[in-house]
Amino acid sequence: MARALSTCWLFGMVLLVSQVMEATAAGLLWPLPESHHLTSAFGKYRRSHFHGGIDIGTNRRQLPCVAVDDGWVERVAVTPGGYGRTIYLRLSHGRTAVYAHLSRFAPAVESLLREKQLEAGTYRIDFAVDSLMLAFRRGETIAWTGASGVGPPHLHFELRHGAKQEDPFLEYEQHDTQRPAVDGLRLVEASNEVEAKYAQGKEIRLVKGKETLSGSCSVSGDTPFALLLKAHDPLPYGQHRPWTRCVLWQEERKDTLADMRRESIDLLTQKTLWASVDYVSWRDEKSVWWRVHAGKIGEFVPFRSLQDETENFILDVYDMEGNRTRIRLQLQKGQRQKSDSAEPSQSMAGVLKQGLHGFELVLHTNEKDPPLELVPTQMESEIEVRPDLGFYYGATLSFRPENGDIERGTYLYERVGQAQQFLSAQYDSTENRLTATISHSGTFGVARDTTSPSLSVRVEGGKLFFKARDGQTGMDSRRIRCSVDGQTAIAEYESEEGGGPIWTPFALKVGSHDILLQAADKVGNEACLEKKMMVAKGKK
């Protein structure tokens, strides 16, 4: 189980309201009857993704989660990180309710889970369920909240339709009459894709009027332009979510230049959302500015150049409930000004070679998926990858030794502060190389790990617990296996804890027990612990 108390939890519970939200409207029940404390809203930016659900605080209690409507369990998953213990409840009209970071499931689900785990011999598991096996009626308890996976104790709740995550709040009465809040607007002169990608543009100072905001800016008469928008939708629970839709139109001609919608998140194409985020602002400010342009989400198409000396535009920003904030924007023809933050265009052209600490980097930027090749002259070396790749560039980082085969335990990593973050890599036997996909610039390297993980077992309160740690590449949770007295047991490994309890399919009696714990790290170094443990009579 993840840490019961953390800094994230303390900050996440700030600004929570005391009143109970109305949660019986629009057909679905509220998933957590004993808590309405929202700690994160739908669509918010996270370090590597956009939040596809809502988070509900539990104040470190294990609270019952209920079926929001009649349905059946279509999938159960348990992972040491990520969503942790998760249940997927299939509802009507093709929708699925997702409950994550749970501590335990309803008895029938828990029984099936243990059966599947014993068959596989591992704690980590993900399996589909027949539609006739586990049905739940509206309001029945389906699971209890916890802190499995990553993060403090809370319930992560989603509504999905196929591969699309939808905002759960559309199902509940919010009485939301607040307009979206506009935090900033910038104009980008985009004569080519490189400038559009790296230019942060010119700030447009917005003046607040009685009903609208207004601003003005000059733009080169012969240059297409785009906008950068930073806005959010305040919620009446001390939280906020991103805007949902924005429309730009020319006031005199009633000419619509853009109509961009962000009403759901497609899990299969989430990277298209990143393609619409201004990367330089994210990199330098760690804040999300969205590109407003003539294309769809995920592609960049600048608007036309100005047709008159002065043109008046309307930018309407909407939230999920249709509340609108209107911006009146006046653009005048002016002289072209180069953005101060634009990266030199030559950094994205041709072939760039760069060497550092025994490596040579070869970057073919004219290819769709440019190969990044590390050619070492010595082990335990790093290289700084430039130019900046932006989001989801899809570059391939590869390593091949100059002479001989790749030695056992060799791995690729990214340097994050003082730590090495292991990169999931594939071994290409035909080319004798390791390859990993990277989506941004940074410091990368290659190293070897030949040290086995450390394992330990202890008895506490008449129960067995274990630790499995590896300080270099980390544990491979799929290869942690355990047996007690010759029978398969489940070592419940949680990554944030570096271990967990050992569950046995039989009652653990007082006396001596033979424990066999086997594990491996992410590059295959194995460890095995055989030990006799004495279980004493537990205290009542």
C-alpha cells in the first residue's frame, strides 16, 4: 500500500468545501457516498499526461465505493504503480466506470482476483471478466478506497466510452454559473512550423469590461498568426479544470477562423493533446498554454494574415456547462518582430553531431522519426540530447557497442537530477543494439547493473511481510514470486513501499514456516531468499 500520508495529500486537501454536492441527478449515483472532497478535476495537466478522471479525497479512511448504476465487472487490474488495484464496471450505453487506487474489492471480486493471482503466481495481474459472472446493482458496494499504486489515499474515478475518457461531472448537478477564467493571451506570428513551435509570441494585455475582456496587438500584414491561450474553468469545490471549447471569429464578416473542442481525452491519441500545448511555456514555466489555430487538436495550421489594416475578432472561451467568457481582440497591421524566445531555426535542420563524455550523438532531423545513436567509447557515460525535441517527437535512442555483444545488465537511462531513471528498451538482436523511444531533450546514458536485488522477510502481528529493493534499475514486479510451506503465495509488491504483505491461501498457523521469495530487477539480475520464519500467537 502506498504511503498513508504525504506532502501531496496535505496540499491536495487545501480549499475543500464543507457542503455536500448534489450527486443524485442525471442518472448516476456519486461513487463515494461518504466523501465529496474533490482533490483533482478532469483534464488537468500532470507530469506525463492529462488527468482523465476526478480524484476524491478520503482523509486516509477506507471508504466504500458504490456502483453508480446497474452493471457488471468487465475487467480487474492490479499494478504496483499507476492505478494500483482497479475495477472496471460496465454500464449501459457502452460506458465504463473506473475505480482506482483501491484497498480491496467486494468479496466476490476479491475471490476471483485471488484465483487468478494464484494461477499466475504474481500480484500484478490484469484480466477480463465474463459479463455473467459479477453483476452489481445500483448502490451496491463494489470496493473500498485505499492507496494502492501511486499517490496518497484517494479514489480516482473515471467514466469512459470506449477509449475516450469523459468528464464525470457532466453526470452530476453542479450549479456552475462561473465563466472560464482567462489567465493570459499571446499572439504568435508564424511564417513557418519551426517558428510556431518555439515562439512564445507577444503578450496581449487584456482589459476587463462589464461583460467582456478586450485587447489589441499588432501583427505583420503578410504573416499568418496564431494565438496562445491560458485559461481554466473554476469549480465550486476549490478546484478547476481546463476550458472545453474556444471559437475565434471575425466580427465584421462573421468568419469563423477556429472552433476547437476539448470535451474528452482519447487514450489512443492522447499525444495529440500535447501537440497543441505550447512547449516552450511548459518547458520554461511549467504551465500549460494552448495553441489556438485553424487546425484540429493535435495539428498546427496558422490563421491567415490580416486582410485589412485593422480587423476585429471575437474569441469565445467555454466550459463544460456552456458558460462563456468573451474576448474582443483588435489586430492592426504592423512591422514584423522576431519573438525573443524563438529557437534558431537552424537547430532543427540538417544533421547535428555532438559528443560528450565518450559518446557521439547523431541526429537526422530531416527524418520523421530521427534516430539518436549513442556510440560509446567507454561505459558509464552520458550525453545531452539537443536540439529540443518538444512533445512526443518519437525519436529513437539506441546503443550498440563498438566491439562484441551487449553485456548482461546493460541498460539505457535518463538523468533526472542526481538519479538515473530507467528507460524501457528493446533488444534488437539483428543489429545488436538496445533501443528506447524518447520524446524530449535531456541527459541520457548507458550503464550496467550486475547487482542482485536485496530481499527480506519479517513477521508482524502474526502476518508475513517482505521487502524487495533494487537501487539501480528497480524491481521487475512481474517476476516477484513467493511460496509458503511449498504452496503458492502472493507477495503483494507496492512500488512506493518497496514491498508489502504476503498473502497465503490458507490460514497462517502459529509455528515455523518455510518461505521462498524470488525476484529480479528490470535487467534480469535475480535474487532468491529461503528462510524459516516463526509465527507467534498474535495479540488480541
